[in-house]
Amino acid sequence: MTVFSENIFKERFDFTVLDRTVASTVRQAAQNPRTLYLFFQRYSHFNGYASAVISRLASSIGLSRYLFNNSELVVIEEADRGMEIAAQVLSAAADEGANDSPVHRALAQLTLKTVGNYANLSDNERNGIAQIPDWLDTLVKDVVAGYEGTPGDVKALVKAMGFHLASEMLGDREYSLIDEVIRYENRGNGFDQYLRETAKPVKIHGHSYTPWSWILIHSRHDGTGVEIEHSEYALTALNLAVRFGTDPEQQLVAWAIEGYGHFVQLQQRLFQEIARECVAEPQSANNQLVHF
């Protein structure tokens, strides 16, 4: 049974407007090495909780025994399908660290370090920028709450699954736009030039990764990454909830859209606040690049 698809959400949310907020923020940040570092610090901090909260949601679904059942089976122990749904959600976190691959946070740290080198920032300057503002702390807490779900509570779980789907779908667009602005709109200039001429690959778990791997592993301007796959798993989880749940289809759709919309609001505020900070950030008196 396929009830949920990308089109359900694209019909209700204006992705052109959402993308415009992201792209304009990245363009604003890319104008100066210091604000580019600020952008990546804020963005990587916000996304650094993803695997933990995804795992928490999968756990909440898995703990909801006998909530989602195959109605064609009479024996209760044979009918329970909660873990099938949980596994679809967990897949978005399970690929981190598998088969000697690095966790995404390690790749994000490599990107951030490289941008800091590009901006010629001292350790103290980097630590100063890393002081988390109240607005970002509040957003992160809202993300944790939005993902949490409640074991045994269908409404809370489906809303959280919609929240998760929005994170994956919008994440694909975010990383693609970041790649587009930095590597294509500014091709051969700024940080793209630094990536090409100065930045070197780094070995993590015995494999070489470029400082841009964190972006490309998620999505790219001229292709796709893991976010698309994770979105498909998230949609499958919602469709399984419809198939094995007992609540009316219309109600489940409404809950999922509510959760999706909640994440959209947080995502838009994230980029709006970063843009505001970039405008307010004093321009560094020394923007000369240092080669490490």
C-alpha cells in the first residue's frame, strides 16, 4: 500500500521558497572566509545530532510492540511489525561507521577544520565562533524533541516519522545547494580554489577523504547522495505504518504532514539566523589565506 510519496509533501510546501532561503544564506556566507567558517560551524553543529536522534526514533518505534500488526495474521506474536518500520528509520543512521567508513561527524569536522584554515583563523577564534548562541541551542532542543516520538503513541510516532522525512528530503536539497554555490557558482574562486589548490585529502580509518566529502556523501549539485536513499526509507516507514496501523489513513497523513511542517519551520529559521549572523559578523581584518 503506497499512500505516502514525495508529491504529497511537494504539493503542500513550496520548495522553491525553501531553497531560496538556503541558497541566499550560503551565498551570503561565501562572501568572506570568516563568515563561511561561521556558516559551517552552525550547520555542522545543527546536523551533528542527526544519527543520535534518528536512532532514538527507531528505538521508540521498536519499543512499540503490538502497535503495528499484520492484520492478516491471527497469532499476535507473529503479527507484530514494529521492528520492520523501525529498521527503515534506523537505516539513515546505520551506514555511519559501517565497513570502516567514518562517521559523518568526522567528515564534518574535516570540512570545518579546512574552512578554518582557509579563513586563517586561530584556535581561539575558532573556539570563539563555536560558542553556541541561544537561538541555535533552542533549535537543537526542538529537533531532539521533534524526533523523539513516544513508545506506544501512534500520533507521536507518525509525527516524528514525518519530521524525519522532512529532515532527509530537505537535507538532500541543502547539501546540493551548498555544493552548487561553493563549487559551481564560485568555481575557481574563494573556497573552491582553496579546495583545488591547497587542501589535501586526509586518511580516516585508512581511507582518503577530501575536505568536501562530507557534502558530497549527502548530495551534490550534479547528482545525488545518501539523503535520497534515506528519504526513500523514511517514506517506506510511513507507508508501513499505514499498512500495519489501525488508525484511518487520512489521520496518519495529517499527523505526518504536521511533523513534516514542524521540521520545515526549524530548517528555515536555521538558515535565516545564520544569514543574520553572517551580516552582523565583523569582517576579519586579515583575509589572507594561510597554506597548511
